[in-house]
Amino acid sequence: MADILIVDDERDIRELVSDILKDEGYKTRLAANSDECMEAVNTEPPALMILDIWLKDSRMDGIDILKTIKRDNPGIPVVIISGHGNIELAVAAIKQGAYDFIEKPFNIDQLMVVVGRAMETSRLRRENVELRRRDLTTSDLIGNSAGFRGLKAQLDKVTKSNGRVMLTGPSGAGKEVAARYIHANSNRAAGPFVSVSAATIEPDRMEDVLFGRETPGRGVEKGLLEQAHGGIVYLDEVADMPPGTQSKILRVLVDQTFLRVGGTDKVRVDLRVISSTTRDLRQEISAGRFRQELYDRLNVVPIAVPGLSERREDIPLLARHFIDGFHKTQGLPLRDISTEAEAMLQTMGWPGNVRQLRNLIERVLILGDTADPINVRDLQGEAEPGGDDGRLVLGGQLATLPLREARELFEREYLLTQIQRFGGNISRTANFVGMERSALHRKLKSLGVVTGKGKGDEDE
């Protein structure tokens, strides 16, 4: 069972509360002052803290300890006890994040009710963290292509460090999934993962959203950076951040502190920063839209996330992953994919990348309303349109060429598409198109198609 830390300068009170809680089956630890308290928390955060407001011969009083705990370990419920309690002190403690307030001499039954509720809150928070971690695991990276393996190898190298990572790649390629993979496999996995989409926040609200604000009427409203304390903040589309906000983010990266809007006290945060962009930030810097210093701070470890066209081998795996996910979360039919449909998916254009594939699969499952395998007919309208009678509609260039030239152009584009589909693997391409590998090499040479030396020649 998770333990309870009891902090009180009176030995009799500490031991009395401890004995009562032990009789109820709880484990306890004791601290007589702020130093002992913080040492105990830093060694192993408790499930609950019972904290006296007034601590003799201590560097910090109960309110100071409460502020520190809520800043560094916001998930620990803190029950305040005091023999000098009054309504103002109770309100001050609650405003600083205390779970509840009990005045000495306290009623044992009242103490146990409060402790029981607080421990239940602690348990639910731990379960929520665990569920969040499981959720990240279920959305793990999916693929087996060379491009995917290269990406995963790079991500695995940075998971255990605190180094800042800059993810680049086209829209929909899976940059946030990559960021969540880093978080789920890092030492901060138990901490929060907070995503900040700079492209969707109004510029005049950006600082309120990031840094929070303090007002006389509403008190402290924490921003996303403060909510990410102890975990990872993911700055999506960082190029869309206003220049003034860029300067303030730069200061946060330098000293890990900032001021809330309207506030006067510095807020310290412990963050790892992962950022992403679809733009060329060097061009943005040259145009004066992005700060060089911020780029240098964020771009410690640059990682390129490949688009779906660079990992076509992974499309069947991703499609089946999405089918299984939609079946579990929405009850949509658990359909297989025909060989012909697989081939079509692998040869289609994907400007929206993995996000577009996911949306397509969801649409097909919703509209299909059947358990039969997904076939080519289900995908028609998503690829190049055909005639009503199923004939292939020829493009303008192909339709104007003599038969021999049209055949060569078709063969060249067809074989290039299949080679790309199989990630450059000549053996697998030859097997699919029904040719001997040596014959395929000769055909490619006659068509002027150049492949990498030895690329894809290895057998599976």
C-alpha cells in the first residue's frame, strides 16, 4: 500500500497520527521539519501528506512546503493541520492547492474520513497516469520499412536523455506520434505530456495559454507550461509562434522560469521540450520570422519523420492497425483487406500522409457496413477516377502517344510505382509483377530506370 508522510514538529502528534493510520492498515513515514520533509519526498513521493502549518526551528513553514510540493509534485494530495487555524489560513491553504484543512485538536473520525477521501483521490490520479501510459502504448509506432526502422532507431537513441528534439516532416506524417513515443519510453513517462499547437492558438492569447495568468478576481490560472511540469511539452508547428512569444520561450529554455501574465513571482518548471515543424526554419530565419537563438536551442537533436510515400511498405500494417483501433473504440466492422486493395493503397498518392490513410480507413468502415474484406471498389473515388464500366481512363499524355511509346511510358511508370511500393526491393517487385529478377533488371535498364547499386536485391 502507498504510504502517508506525516509532517509535524510535535513528536506526540506525529506518533499519534501514525499509530491511528497504522491501525487502519496504512504505511507511514514521519518528518519533524521542512528538511526532513523534502528529503522524504525527494527519496520517494508519498501517496498523501499530512502537514502541520506551524513548524518550529524549520527553514520553511507549512504554506511554503505546500507551495513547493504543488509546484514539484502536484499529484500528491496535502491535508493541512494546525492548532492555530482560522478561516483565513484555511482559505490560503486551499488556494495554494491543499486537499483539505483540519484544525487541532482534531476528531479521529473526521481525520480518517478526510484521509480516506484523499487516498482515493491519490489512487485515481495514479490510475489515470497508468491509463494515459497504456493509451500511449496502444498508439505505438507501426511499421517495418527501412524508412520506419531508421526513424525508430533515432527515436530510441533520445528517449532516455533530456535533450531537446526537433521533429521535421510533412503534415500528417506522425510527428506527434513520434513525440509521444519518446515520452512513453522516457524517464518522464509518469509525468504529463502537454501538446501546444501554435497554429491553432490566437496570437494575442498565446502567452496566456502558455504561461498562465494571475488576476485579483480569479487568482492563479496555470498555463500549459506549468501543467507540463515534470513531463514533456510538445510545441507543434513552432514556426507559427509570434515573435514576442518566441523571445519568452527562449528565456524559459535558458533558465526554466517565467512569469505568469499579470504575476510578479517567478514560476520554476522542469520540462523537456520537443518541437515540430513542416516548414524550413532556416528560410523562416532568413525572412526574419523566426529567431536564430530559439532555433539553436530547440534544434539540439533534429529528427526527420518520413512521409507515407517514403514508407509504402508500411501501408497495409498501418491500415490494419487503424481497422483494429476503430473496431475497439467505435465498434466498426473488423474487416480484412484484399490483396488488390492493398496494392491500390500502396500505389495511391498520400499528400495527407498517415493522417489521410487513417481518415480513409475510418470512412470506408463507416460507409461499408459489412464484414467482407475491403476491396478495390471500396477505394474507388479515393484514387484516380475510372470509367463507369470499370475501364481505365487514360491521362492526356498517354492518350496522345503511339502504341509503342505509350507502352514504354506505362511500363516505366508501372514498374517505378511497384519498386517504390516495395521500398526498392527488386526481389519482391519481381515476384509481384511475375518476372524473374534478372529479367526485371534488364527491363528496367532498357526503360532507363536506375536503381541504387544492389538496393533491394537481398531476398527476404
